[in-house]
Amino acid sequence: MLADANNRIGFKCCHHEHILGQMCKNGDGVEMLELFRQAIDYGEDVPEPVDVIGIFPVGYKIRCSVCGDVIDWHESGRRRFAARAAFE
């Protein structure tokens, strides 16, 4: 289930720019990650088709299937900045 255009935030990438999944907001505005079965490497001639294996909330560590890099899935910097600015 890929997010519709209004709820998309962007793509989650590893440090080597392989795309791990698509960030989106659910109906309550909570950020979620649609995690791809295999990371997308646009350096390849023909990237593999996208297969979403699950939708995850923030708080997970994700390993890139291409390079093995491990990243933390946390809420986007834009959302943290907006929340901080609202309280200052």
C-alpha cells in the first residue's frame, strides 16, 4: 500500500543513498515508513521492482540490503524542527 501524494514525506535512504522505503503520514499525522523488501540502488542499470514488506512507526533500526548500512528510523528533521519552533 503506497501512500497517496498528499501524505508522502519523502524517501528514507542509507548513508550510501540506497532507498530503503518511503516515509509518509497516516491519517492521524503520525510518520510511518513503508519499508521495501530490497533497497533500491539507482546505480544499477535496471533497479529491482519495489515490493513493500511492511509499514513501521518510528523507533526501528533498518539494515540496507545493498550495502549493509544500519540506520535509525526516526521522525523527520522537518517535523522535529517545527515542534521545537512552536514551543520557543
